[in-house]
Amino acid sequence: ILIFQNAHAGGHKGGFSNGGHSDVTVFSAAMRRHPDKPFIMAGGIVTRDQIEQALKMGFAGVQIGTGFLATKQSAASQAYKQSIIDATDQDDTMFTTSITGKSARGLKNTLAQLALIHNMGFPHLHYATASLRKYAKAIDNLEYQSLWAGTGVTSINGIPDLHDYMQSLVK
């Protein structure tokens, strides 16, 4: 199975290359060359329509993350879930290296927007910010947490039950 993680995906980019995200046309060509291999689309997928679009492009399936963060059964805090719902524009997310030292997409907050003079890289920065993030989570301060989320937040407008969300994806 090969996973195409596009630039709309939340969290850390897979792998450790400094290169940008691949374009879907590269994966489309690979899918034509290897029709026997299953290719999975990941990034920005939250709704059934987005799943259907990926399947029409030839992907065998999808990987969903952000949509599940906002369900009632998610371990994310209520404040985190609410911040996902409140994000109505793709510009409410951003790539940052200031939290772990590795590029990751999440909701904009003070920690994500820090401009570092020197990025000591992953995992060093991850460990350097761990106590701050843990304390911020304990006191529900969203400005200093890692709020990973993809651009699919624009399609989320409530906190559904996990079963209901799953049903909305397959009906």
C-alpha cells in the first residue's frame, strides 16, 4: 500500500525528507504504472464527497484524521474540538516547525506562529517544548498546545457521535 499524503494533511509530514509534498499528478502516473498496487489518499478528507472524489481519481481508499478528532469519542479536549469547529478557513491552519522541530500542519496559535532564530530540529525541539505543551493542556490554554489539524477543518461544524460520523462517510 502506498499512501499519498498531500499538503492538506494535519500533523507531521510522513518521512524525514526536507522536500515538499508530492503533487497528485505524480501519484496519478504511479497509479497508472502500477494498477495492481493500492494507493491511499491522505489529507483534507473529512466528508463522503471528498472520499468519492479521491476514489474517482483512482485511489483505492482514503486516510482520515482531523474528522475523527472532532467526534464525541475522541480523546481530544473539548477546547481542542471547539477550536476545530471554529476554524472556518484554510488559513486557520498553518505549517510550523516551532513545536517539534519538524514541519507539521496544525491550527494557528501562539506556539505554532513563533519565529525561531535557531531550530534545533526534531526530536530536540519536541522535548524542549514538551513541558510547556503539557502544562498548557492541563490548564486548557490552547495557545501553547500542538493542535494538529488538516485543512479539512473547514468542513467540520459540530461534534458528532463516532457512529454517526462513520455513517455519514459511507451512506
